[in-house]
Amino acid sequence: MSPENKSNAGIRVGVVGSGYMGGGIAQMLALSGATVALADVSAEVAAANRARLVAEAKSFESDGLFPAGAAELIAERLSAAETIEEAVASADYIVEAVPERIDIKHETLRRISAAAPRDAVIASNTSTISIAKLAEAVSDPERFIGAHFSNPAPFIPGVEIIPHEGTAPEIIDRAEQIVRATGKETARVKDSTGFVLNRLQYALFSEAIRLVEEGVASVEDIDTVVRTTLGFRLPFFGPFAIADMAGLDVYDFCYRSLQSEYPERFATPPLLAAMVAQGKLGTKSGGGFLPVPADRVPELVAYRNKAYARMSAFLAETGPAPVEYE
């Protein structure tokens, strides 16, 4: 297997913020063919993090997590800049990955946009802050976009692409192309606080916390339920596909059951109620949220069963995570 995907060959990248998120993104961009300059609060911090990222890549390579030759390519293509301005001065694509504080991000983005070429794409890796709010600090804000990687960036395949209302369409396409060339799978989402990932993630966590507070189950048992049921399905199917296979009428009934105890918390979503009223019940009716015709349902079921069986075998092979519960 080749250690690189050259789809980003010839592209010059500046990554501002060389910690674990920015560093992991820099590794992926270097492996995709880009030349990457790292910057941080000082030249010393950037240089130290470059050395860490090269050593980390060697470890990943030894463990079989990166292909052979990956560390050498990263060492060749990744440099540490003296300043933010130096890192972005000739960049085609810039990643802002500084701490999740709007004052720090605004200050950094002002420096980036003042020093970068006018046609450079500037992307923030923010996980929750409105892209439009961040764009206030960017000159020529039509070139600004969100590109939210998840930690650890080298190994989590999904990236949210988040334009604000003023982002130019060609910038959206360019940013998505560059991210996809690192091997990631992208999803375009609207600029909304928390975007998609964190709104879903924190909704689940809030309910998990409530279950502990109410004494319904322990932390360990809740984690067990999530990772062996809901979470077990999620690598293969998102919530809409899972609902379609279960039956939207079943979901409607379960919402009504939950409302006997939690009427506001589990109010039936109007879109779900409307679909059930229209007879759109999921795969059993030939389509719900997803258009799965009846003649393809056996194929879907066969895929599901094979995927779940292989996931079970993989988990048995890798064993439990080294997590201790009290």
C-alpha cells in the first residue's frame, strides 16, 4: 500500500495551531501530497510539535496504523514556521486550529487573513462556534469556511464542511476537495452553533447524565448499553437508516410511550408524525426517510447481518478497552 494519496500534490498549506487537532490534520494533509507549514504561539512550540508529529508518525507506522514510508513523507513535507505570517504567506489552504475561545480565534484569524494570499481558502476547525461569527475577523470572508475534523484526526473518517451565508460556492468545493483528498468523508452542514456532530453528541450525553442522576443505571451499565446496541450499529447506519429499518410507526409508538413519563422531553417530532400519517413507515413500506424499494430490502438485511457479525468478531479479537469503572 502506498504511504500517500497524491491528490493534494502541489498544494501549499498553513496549519495554525500545532497541537493534537492541528497536528493530526497536518499529518493527513502531508500524506495527501501537500506541503505543510506549522505555526503556533512561538517558533519553539511549532518546532517541538513538528518533532512530536514525526515521532508519532513513526510509532503509527510501526503499529501498522500508517502505511510504510508515511513517517518519512511527513518529515519531508512538514515544516515549522517562525510565525503565523510565515506559515500562511504563500498558502493555498489554511487551517485554523487554535483553542476553542472566540477571542483567541478572532485574533488569530485577523493575523491569518492579513498575511495570506487573497485567493487562499481559510478554514476553521472549530467544533461549536458559529462560522459567521468567526468570519467577522476575516478580511474577504467569502473565502472562509468551517472544516471540522474529529479527534484523533488521522483515524476518524468524517469531517463537517460548514460554509457561512457569505462563503463563495467555489470555496466550498475547493475546501471539500482538499479534505476528501486526505481520505476523509465529508458532510456539508449549515452554520448552526454546534453543527451536527456536537448537537447529536451532547444530546446523547445529556440523556446519559440524566439516567445516572435518576438512578436508572450506573455509568458502566449505560456505557455498556450504548456501545453494544445503539453505538454498535452506528459505524454502518446513521439514525435515519436505523429508524427506517426499525419502522417509523414503531418509533412513533415508542415516542408516545415515553411521553407517559416525559411528555416534553420526548415529544414526537412533527416530521416523524407527518410521515407516519402518510404511510411512509420505512423499509416495510418501500421508503421512509430513505428511498429503499421493497426489492432491495433483502440486500440491505444481508448487508446489515454480515456487518454486525463481522463487527462482533472484530470486537472479540481486539478485546475490551482499557477503561476502569468504579
